[in-house]
Amino acid sequence: MANLRGVLAGTPAVHAACLLRDELEQHGVEGDVHDGYGLALVSVWADLVVWTDGMVYRWWAGCLAPRTRQRLYAVYGMDNPAAVARAVMLRYAELRENHPRSGLIAEALLSYPYGREGGLAGLLRPAIAIAGRDDRIRVPAAPLPLEAMHGH
């Protein structure tokens, strides 16, 4: 899948997925777009994959129907990707609490200290978002131990 931004990317589904991915990225949440068979997916986190057919966005809301025990899905129209991104970020925050990164992924991130961007922005973005300002951020001279990644 091409990493297109700001242009009509392939099918309406791919275009919609790219709009959502770009909106999430503006808030520091990374996602990967995948397409095929008339659908496009934005993979965000464990148990959080948003899919679209170019008409609506859907993802598992994290709960089951009381009577049927079937998964319940959030469904949003295409008219406001910013509102969809906010709803996805709420689910993302919930999942980050319950599904921390696996040890293998955390270890791999330690060997690639500057995030996907290849600069300090990838490392500092979460800390800046929490602190609200960057003058309190201290970049460690050496990689943090794996326990520090999980808050132990």
C-alpha cells in the first residue's frame, strides 16, 4: 500500500482509511493502512482495527451484546474523520491500559530509539503529550530497561 497523504488514494475505502490515519497521526496515534477486496483497514493497536468500505468506519467497541454475546461495533459515517479519530482514540486509550506492548516489541523499540520518524519526535511525542510541554523532558543517555517501558 502506498503511503499517500492529502490526495485521492486509490479506492474510496483507501482514501477514507488514509484520512483517518492522517487524523490519528495528528494526535500522536500511529496506524497502518491495508487494503483489498473493496475494504481498507487502519490497524491501530491490539484489538483495534478500523475498517471502511468508503461509506462508513467500523471497529469493535470492546463489549458484547448482553443477550446474544455477539461483539458490538462502533459505526461512524464518513462526513467527519476528526470525530471518528476522537472516538478511536478513546478506544485506543482503553486498550493501551489493558494490552501493553509485548516484550518482543518493547525490546525492538529499544533498539530503534527514535521511533518511526527517525528523529527525536517519535521518542518525545508521548512524553510531551503527557507533560503538556517539552521543557521538562529529559532524554535518557542509555536505553531504558524493559521494565521501565511497562511502568514496573
